[in-house]
Amino acid sequence: IIIPYGIKKEHYPNFLKWMWENFHSKIVLKKEGYQCCNGITMVDINSKTFEENSKRIAFALDDQLSSLYRPYILPYYSFQQEYRIYFIKSINGIQFYSLKKKHLYATEEDIFSVRTLSDSMKFEWSHVPRSEWGKLKWIFQQAYSMIELMEFETGTLEFWKSKQGDIVFFEVNPMGSPMMYQWEDEKDIHEYYMDIFSLITKD
């Protein structure tokens, strides 16, 4: 669920009240579709903490509305694991090239106490060897079902598994990502970009 919004300061209290009553107590304010981390703020609008969080929430809304693009709100999901999968979709089907997973060290308390997500982004990525792919079939099944519905021919698909076990779609980067690790992953990423090149020059 994504809600675009554009409101004036005098409407903040009513807007937040409506959000808390109808949407979700923990929300994500995203400045625009092109921002990452520093344009994202997590806030808790639960009535018990509303007063103590009011200044932080007002700051977040001010920051969001300063964007040249329409900001939007979505529900917060408790993070367990994030995955990035490299793919090409062609007439021959969907092919996967590399799998990465993110280890996030920030706690939920950290995320909701800082101004923007970038202030608490204590994380590192790691490469998942192909020898372990068999144990992670559900990841590829989820990726396949999402990619099948998209118009993207190439890219990296990122999605989360929440602590409740839900799969939360995150983003697609159509041009992939330069993140690469030594040995096996170097070969896989090289093959990925060579296949992209072949795909766009085939005619």
C-alpha cells in the first residue's frame, strides 16, 4: 500500500490522526522515488508516544514536503532479511545470475529514533554461493513470481522477508548493480553483464 500525499502544516494533526486510526501505527515516510536512505524516515504515530514524537514527526513531514517530487507513505514492516537477485528475462525465460543478502545490524529502536534511515544503516552485504541456492528455493520462487509480472528485461530485484514471514517488494534497478565479490561471483556478474550486452545488441 502506497499513499502519495501533499498537505499543509496546519493539517498535520488531523492527517496523523487519520493515519493512526485507519492505516498503521508505524509508518515509513519516503521523500521521493529517487531517494535512498537519506530520504526515508520511520515514525511511530501510536497515541501513547504521539506527544513525545510530535516534533520528530513534524520534522519528517517538513522534510518530505520540501521534495520536488510527490512524497509518499507506506506501512512499516519488521525487517528480518533483505535479498538482491540479479536476473535477465527473455523469450527463453527468466535466468538468475547472482544472489546477495544484507545483514542489518541496526535495531528497530535505532531505526525509529534517528532522523533518517541513513543515520542507522549499519549493514553489510554478502554473496550467497550457488552451492547454497538449493536450500533457498523459496527465494527464487518468490523472485520468479514477481519478475514474471514485470516489464523489466534485466535488473536486480530487491525484496525483504519480514519477521512475520511476509515477502515485501522493495525495488528493481533495471541496470543491475556493480556490487561484486571475488572468485565465483566475479564470473557470474561478468556473465550477467555480457548477456545484457548481447540482449541489447542482438538486432
